[in-house]
Amino acid sequence: MRLAESRSVTPSPPPNLIFAMPAQSHQPTLSPISSSAESSPNSESESPSPPMKSKALSNSISPTGRAKAAINSKITSIATFLNAKTQGKRLKMTSTKTENIYRTADGRPLYEAESPDELALVNAAYSYDCCLLNRSPNHILVSMPTARATVEYEILKILPFDSSRKCMSIVVRRTGSQEIVLYCKGADSTIMPVLSPCPHNSPEGILREQTQQQLDRYAREGLRILVMAKRTLNSADYTDWWARHQEIEMSLENRERRLRDSFAKLESNLTLLGATGIEDRLQDGVPETIASLLAAGISVWVLTGDKPETAINIAYSAKLFTQQMELIKLTARSRDAAETAINFYLTDMENAKPTSSIGYSQTLRRKPRALVVDGKTLTFVLDPKSKLILPFLRLAKRCASVLCCRSTPLQKAYLVKVVKEELNLRTLAIGDGANDVSMIQMADVGVGISGQEGMQAVMAADFTLSRFRYLERLLLSHGYWCYDRLSRMILYFFYKNAAFVFLIFWYQLYCGFSGSVMMDQMYLMLYNLIFTSLPPLAIGVYDKRVPEDLLLKNPYLYKNGRLGVAYRPHDFWLILLDALYQSLVIFFVALCAYAESDVGIWEFGTTITASCLFANLVHCCIEIRSWTVLHVISIVVSLASFYLFSFVYNYWCVNCFGLPSTYWVIFVCISSAVHWLVILLSTVVAVLPRLILTTVRISLCPDDSTKVLLHSKRERSRGEGLLVTWSRSTSASSIYRITDYGSKNQIITTIT
């Protein structure tokens, strides 16, 4: 029943709930379910408490420990009205209406909400004895501390949130009266300008000044800010607005713009109620993950809708900014001001050239920079007519980190687009909410975090993570492996195909380019399909050049893929040159071995095919960096499939598929010593140069990955379990080595 009625994105109630069934029949409604707060009174909804004094609630109230609400004194039932748009069962009350109760072990109602922010606000209202009792599609039932009774409101209209207005509203009418009130919550930059005019010395003006001070304090503390306001409407005005609004909803021309204008007419001349500050706590491992990404050479840009003060505070907490960084703030209010600021900072950076003298001023100039841009500045910068996109990107490239505040979802997506197209870079976007969907879809790689914000980002992403810290493993470990595997697998595919084709080309020199081949047609078809298909797949799927712990410990190794080190244009030509050399060795070694003999063309071709197969597999063994059972199986299966097919094919098929008969050829070959000597000699001579070059390169000029592996090996062998003892009676010392690490009964042998 509960799953059928509740369609909320938040999880179902935990098992510690107390569920009380009513005696009467159940009436289906959409009601809230809420979680326990960290600190709140265990007051029941039917027992009202006296009004609370003016103070701000700053204790944690989110059940997940994720959100903290700080609520201004004048907020009473506003948080309840606007933030309990949830679905579920009814709560039990002492009234004529019968409902189901969902409560936690301490007696608190369990709410469900569309976002953790709304859940935090409703829990905060409960802590102030303003308890949401029922939420149906058309009615709200609230226990008010001032009324000392339950109050029911009829929902007339909900004005949904959108990124342009940055607010949402609800129009309600108290049951039993004709008073219509619009309650609105949204960003301070949206609500404050639409408040009704008032003198500064009036109580309303003083309240606004105090609220603004609280907003500034909340922003400095890194809290998410919401401003609450209301407007009392008369029935005639609302009826006229509703009639015009219905016409707009039915129209098709400029519908979205006209809807926004209609909402704006109603959301004007508001009266301030107060403000809230909700703490969005960082998940575990976020600072460490961002630090690792920066150390890997990845440019990290944070695009958020928070205020600049809040975003900067969070950036410091997440280690996106450090105290050693110089902050560059772009807060222009016109196109010319934005251009002047960007050109000023670009000129300053170009003139800041380090010299040999080290002084205080030079030290300041060498400090890394962090760029902070607000939403209005982004509006001017991202306008194609302003021609500020390229200067802005040049400025951003010179900064270690970029933080964009008050940005809308469309701005996020367009910023990802211009970075991807103008700078020709690969982009990855990660988000957890619906406002991140456009950004995730625009990026080359989209990552969605499944959590409290819903599943929209997850459904639009390429990868899904349950925690932000897993991004470190996704990029630094799996990203490194994926690029390295694919690069070496593709090069190996080119190599083995080119080597096999070159063998046929060399034979054309001796058959007058007639197009005939010395290999059986079945070998030509199955060589890439079966005989050599598994080894490159083993490299491309299971090979690990560097273990995961070393990759996470050394994030700079990620540049192997970021800079395209493993697959460069000259690597392709080198691998083709190697294939050309190996084909020459394989063909002419066999040609010289069978010179002036009466060997048949099919025996000659079978020997060359077997030699090429052995050379390819030995080459694959050199390329494998981490041997596993699957790698061994791929090599064994390749050899076994070739000889098994050859035995069956040459034994049963005297004249099959209309092809020339190769009956009993493989048995003649394996009984000849020349066949095996040709395979051995051609394989060694063909692969020896690559083995020598690989050894010399690793010994003389190893890359960063090889250096890390060698250093790790030396560190492990340095403390290899040596035990030093000294005898007082004989004044002699002995050194012992633990020779068996695997068994519980370790063997200790004397080495000196």
C-alpha cells in the first residue's frame, strides 16, 4: 500500500518506525513523512506549546546529518507550507479525521520531502512547535503554536520553482475564512527586490536590515540561504489574476515567458517574514578527492547556484581553494565593466614574470590564483555578442581553480560547451540534482551521484556513483587503466594484422603477383577471428600496468592518459615498422629453411602461419604488465585452438567447402624437425629486437609509471624481514631472514 501511494524520491521509512493502524477505514491522501532530528523536543502535535522567543535555530536537524537550518524569528508556519510537498500516509491526530501514524522511536513524525533542504526546514518548524500534520493535494493541516490548535489551509495554487525566477510560491486560504495569502521562498537576490517599499526607520525596515545581517552571517558560514515572504491577497484580485493566468496556460505563443510574467505579478509587494540558512555538509573524502584531482593535473571548476560568500566558504572547506591562493573576483554589472576587469587581470598576469631576485613582491606574484565569477558576470561573458568568451577562457586557464556562483542550469551547460569547443578539451561533469542534468548531458563524460537530491542526474549520466569520493578511483585508477589498456590493445591489433598481411605480400614476389596465397583459406579466415582474438582482449580488459594503491598514492601518473602518452602518432608507425620486420624474418627464415627441398606449398604456408602465431603470442607476453590466470588462459587457448582446428580440419576434410585439399598437412609438419626449428628460430629473431629495446628503455630512461613501480619494489625489498640478534655470552651477532611469508609457521634461516 505504501509503495503504491508514495512516489517520493526519498527513501522509505527506516525499520524503527512505530506504525499504528486506525480503527476506521483508511482514506487515501498524500501526507508527509519526516525523519528524526538531532536535537528537538519530543512534543506531540496535539499538545501545543507557548510561543517561542525570537532566536535563530542553528542546531542540526536533518536526519542524515546533512543539513542544518538556522531560522529567523518571524518564520512560523511558512516553512511548513512550502517544504512539505511530500507523499505518504496520514499522521494520527486527536481530531475527527482518522489517519495512520509514521513516527520514529522518540515519537517524532517521519516526513518525506523532495529534497533534503525541504526536509530540514519542516523539521526545523517542528522544533519550533509548528508541526505539519497532514498534506493532501488540496489541503494542509498544521498544528500552530500561537493558535494552540490545528489549523487547516486550502491550497489554491502552487507556483513552481524555475531557474529564472529562483523562487517558488504557494497560495492558500485558511478554512473558515476568506483570507488568501501567498507565501514565497527563494533566493535573497530574488525576494529582496520585490518587497513592498517601506521607510528605513519603520519596524519593517529594521527587520529587513537585521535579516540582511543574518544573511551575510549565514553566507560567511557557508550556509544555503532562503528568504521567506508573504502577500495578503483579496478575493477579487486573485480571481482576476487566476482568470488571466488560465488563459496564459492555454496559450501556445511565448508560453514560458508569459507564465513567468504572470508569476511575477503575483510575487510582488511582498512582506518579509525571515530567512533560513541550511548547511550542506560535505561528504566524507571530498577535500581529499579534490586535492588528488588537482594533483593529477585536472582542472576543477565548480559551478553552483549558491551566493559567492557561501560558495567561497565551501571551496575552502573542499580544498578547492587554499590560503596560499590569490582570489580574483569578477563581479561586473555591465559588459564594459566585465571586459575591463578581464583585461586588467590578463595584463597583470602577463606582466608578472618571475625574475632571479626573490622578494616579497615576487613571491606574491608567484602565488597560484583562483577565479570567482558570479552569475551576472557570466551573463555578459557568455553572450556571443560581447566577444568576451575567449578572454575569459584565457584568464581561467591561468588560474588553478575556477568557482562560478549564482549560475543557472543553462549557464552551467553553456560554460561546459564553450570550454569543450573553444579550448578543445575533454570535459567531465558531475552533479547530484536536477539542475545539473543539462551540464551532465553537455559534457563528454557525465557522472551522477545518487543521493538525497533525486535520480534525475543519475538517469542522465554515463556513470553513477554513490559517493563523491569514488570519483578518485573512477578517474585515477580506472581512467588510467582504461586508457593504457585501450592504447596497447589497439597498437597490438594493428601489429598482428599488419604482420600477417605482410607475409602474404612477400609471397607475391615469388608467384608473380598472381594473387595466390600459400596459406589455407580457413587459416586466413580464422586467424584473427579465433586464433589471436583472446590475447588482445585480455590486455584490453584485465591488464593493470600499475596497481591501484600506487595510482592513488601518486595522482600525477594520471597524466599518462591526460597528455596521451601511451598512444602517439609515431607509436603507430613504429609498431608497423616492427610488424614489417617480423614478417620479413618469419617469411625468409622459412624460405631459407625449405630452400632446395620438395616441400609442398601448404606445408610451407602452415609453417609460416604457426611461426606468425608464436611470434604474435610472444609479443603479447612482452606487452602484458600484470599476469593473471586469464592472461595465461588466453595464450593457451590461442595455441590450442590453432592446433586442435588444424588436426580436425586436416584429418576429416579431404575436399571441404570447395577449397583445395590440405589433407594430413599438419601431421606432416609436426613430424618434421625443420618445422619446429623454423618456428623457434623465427620467433626468437623476430621478437628479440623489441625485447632488447624494451629492456634498454626501462633501464636507461623509464617513464613515471616505471619509476613508481621500481621504487615500490625497492621499498618492499628493503625491509624484507631481517632479524638481527646478539649473544651476550659469545659477543657474536647473527642476521636471520624470514624465508616463508605465506605460512603461519615462518621459517627463519641464518644468512650471516
